[in-house]
Amino acid sequence: MNAILVQAMLGLNNGAFYAMLSLGLAVIFGLLNIVNFAHGAFYMLGAFVALIGLTQFGGWIGVPDLQVNFWWALLLAPLVVGLIGMLVERTMLRRLSGLDHLYGLLLTFGIALVLQGFFANFYNTAGTPYPGKPEILEGVTDLGFMMFPTYRLFALVFSLVVCFATWFMIERTKLGAILRAGTENPKLVEAFGVNVPLLVTLTYGFGVGLAALAGVLAAPIYSVSPLMGADMIIVVFAVVVIGGMGSIMGSIVTGLSLGMIEGITKVVYAPASSTVVFLIMAVVLLMRPAGLFGRE
Amino acid sequence: MNRWLWIALIVLGLVAPFVFYPVFVMKLLCFALFACAFNLLLGYTGLLSFGHAAFFGGAAYITGHAVKVWGLTPELGILLGTAAAGVLGLVVGSLAIRRHGIYFAMITLALAQIVYFVALKAPYTGGEDGLQGIPRGQLFGLIDLEQSLNMYYLVLAIFLGGFWLVARVVDSPFGQVLKAIRENEPRALSLGYDVARFKLIAFVISAALAGTAGATKALVFQFATLTDVHWATSGEVVLMTLLGGVGTLLGPVVGAFTVVSLHSKLSFIGAWVTVIIGATFIVCVLLFRRGIVGELAELYRKQFGGPRRPNNHKKLAPSPRQREA
């Protein structure tokens, strides 16, 4: 029983990453009508910014003592990756407006391959451990009903806070209202004097920034590898198909619960743990083709 | 299709093994058939499958196992692989056609990942090593396929057969309905066509042919590996089709030749190949949406006239006869 509980909590932690990634995918899809295949690559990029910042960056600029610690990485990696994302949007994705949605998928797939291949040249595909886990997050915490690794707990709570803050921003603030209106009818919103192209760029930057943030949080747990994003994005796609991209809260709930189910499967029948999400997707497609929270 | 094109293809095919390394040409042909099968779906039905490696690699594993462990003859092995890929296509297709566009792509990708994990973890597949040492055997119990040239002409025959089948399907009334679905699905539906069934049949044909390609590849190289079922292979067949020209008959062949040659010529630069493949994707989508064959046809049209094709490739695979909206 306890083993199931531990795995469920660990899975929930993973599910929080799924939630953050599918959230970003949903926001980007809403405004740009692009399924961002490069999302996994930006997640990986986030983890690599943290790793490089800690171990190599100082050496590159001739100040070997400079180490960008975990807390700074948590702030800087999403910014750096968000900026790269905005550049990508401005120079490439923008030129696809009015074309078939599938072109967006193919273009971002190409971007994902370029990023992944680039890092695969310099870093071991088996993964490099991130050595910068903060000291206060070492060890385990007693949750009353179980012992749980402190860092995992922190990552879980932090991701949940970010997810709900995003939900609040989109569903409850003025900026979010403009964003939602832009999703419905960008022409009309532009007529009201909103700079929609800028909004699109910022949205893309924000979405991939979220992915990078998840990447930084994941770095101390898993090893940092050029392939970590590709493995992730396929699962997140399944999560998105299950939940539907129509609802922000739907993305969060689906991500969390699927992570948890995946964790529980590890105890119940381990060989199925890597495929359970895809199998659930197949079942959902049979029962509710539009997804649990979807509207097609 | 043009008779001269066929004659040229056959002559080139007959001569090729004396000019190039036969195994290399066989690899080209297998991937060309794979891309043609894929193009039937993307180019002529407008469905982007991101999981075609499951059929290609799945068939490779099944044929490999059948020939190696059960001792089937190569022709039966290939048939079995093809049939298995068709059945798998029926399952994946009937799930995936419940959604449209990008969702279709994501679903096929996710379902193909199940096949990948099965190939990785099942007891008969050899895990990380893949299935090694598949015997080529004797075709019909008579022709020794260990002889490189014999194997080559079998592969050529399979490729030409598959290519002919695709051309035939595209030109048939059935193919016309597929194109109608690609152009305007609601209209095809309102004309009374059972769109879902047509899509599913196209998916099964495409999956089965991809299986033929994979099964043949398994015999040529005498192994089936995880690369065959990996999502990167699914991506590569998309690139072959896109680069050669989506919705052109010859495009996938040209695209497959280009991508496979690129891989073999650039194998010395390691992971940079992935960067180049990715960059090719980007360039194709941004600047080059008609693909090599599509651009050449357009150039020819501009030079020598011919029916105007108001074809700006806003849709992934618009027909030459697409009307101006």
C-alpha cells in the first residue's frame, strides 16, 4: 500500500511537469493555431541552461568562479528560453499564418530536431547529472502519512503554484481576457487597438518559458539529456489528446492525474508504465473522441 | 501515368546494381516504397500520420521473426509482415480517424510509441540489440537470395509493384474520392461518401505497403532494429515526402533517394545529421513547400505553358486542379 502511495506521489510530481507542458501547448495552440512540436526541445533547453549555467558558463566568459545556482536558473532559464522562443516565432512561425496547421507541426518538428541534434553533439545522450540541488532541499520530509524526498515535494508544489497562477492569469485577469478574445477572433481584437502580433510573440515566449521552467525543475531529478524532450513531448501529446486543448484547467487536471496513474502502474504492472498513457488515450478516443474537456 | 516514365524507371532499376553498390540501391528502393505508401495518405488523402514507422518497423520485426524462428520462406515472410502491418493499420487507423488534422498526427504518433515500447520490451524482439541474423532464404525454394543480385531484383520487383499499386489507386475512382476528401471533407460527406470508411481504407493500404517496405528491408539487411520503429523514422518519411513533393507520384521516390543518400554520405559527422535533417525540414516548410518534383513541374509549366495551377500550397497537399477561392 505504502509503495503505491509513494509511486502515486512521485507520479504526481511527473504529472505536474506534464501539466506545465500541456498548459503551454494549449495556450500556444489557442493563439497561434500551431501544435508546438518543439515544446519538448525547449523543455530540454531549459534543463541545459541550468546545467551550463552551473558548470560551464563561468569558464566560457573567463570567470570560472561564476556559478548560476539553482534559484537563479529557475528565474533565468525561462527568460533565456522564452527569448529564444520569441525569436523563433518572429523569424519563422510568423510566416506560416494562413497556411495549413500541419505546416506548423512540421516546422516545429524541424526546430526540435535541430536543437536536439545540436546538444547531442556536445553532451552524452545517456544524460549528465545536474549537481546543483540546493542544500535545503536535500533529504526527505515527513508528510505524516509517508516520507517524501524534499526536492520532489518542492518541485511538485512549485509547479502547482505556477500552473494555478497561469490559470488565474488567463481566466481571471484583463490580460487573460484579451488573450482569450484573441483566440476567438484575432481580427476583431486587433480592431480594438490591441497589438495582436506582439501578443502572439509574447504568448509563444511565455509558453516555451513554462516548458523551460519545467526543464529546470526536472534537471535535479532526472539526468539532463538531449533526448529528454523528445521522450516527454510524445507523452504530453497523448495527454493533450486525452484532455483536449480547449480548457486550461482541463490541461492541468489531466496532466496531474495521468502522471499519478503512470506512477501507480509502476507498482501494479511495471512493464506497462511507459505505455499506460497511450492506452488510456486509445480508450478515451473510443468513448469520447473529443477528449475529456475538449470541444472540437 | 506516362509510359516513358515507367520505361525509364525500369531501365534505371535494371542497370543500377552495376553502377552503385547493390545493398545501397536496395535501401533506396525500400525507403522509396515506404515514402510512396506514406504519400498515398498525406498527398492524396490529406492525412498526416506521424506514426508510420510502427508499420514499417513492426512488419520488419514480424517478418524477421517468421523467417528466422518459424522458418518461413521469404515470400511468405514478406506477405505475413505486410498483412500484420495492414491489421495494425486497421487498429491505429480506426482510432485516429476519430479526430482531424493535428490531433490525427498526435494520435498516430502516440499509438506508434506503443509499438516502439513493445519492440523494446517484448521477449522475442531482442530489446536494444534488435533482431539479428535474419536469413534471406530461398525465394519459392528455388532462388538463393544470399546472392546480392537475386535479392536486388526481388526488391526492384517489389518496389515497382508497390509503386504501380499507388499509381493505380490514385488514378482509380476510389482515388478520386480520396482527393475529394483532401480538398473538402464536408463536401465529400454531403455528396454521400462515407468519408470515414474511405479514410480508413486508405490508411490500411498505406500501412500495409509501408509494411511491405519494412519487411523487405529486414530481409535485405538481415536485421530489424529499434530505429525502424522509432518516431525519428516516422519523421524521416514525412521529410522524404515533403522534400520530394507532397501529392506528386515521383516526389516521394526522389525525396527518399535524397534523404537516404544524405544519411550515407554524411554518416561521418555523427549527430550533426539530425541538425541537417531538422534544418531541411525548416527550409522545406518555409521556402520550398512544393518539394523538388513539385517545383520542377512548376518550372516546366512556366517555361512551356500548360494548365494554370493556382497552387500556393496553403493546404499541405493541394491538387493541381484546386480552384481559386
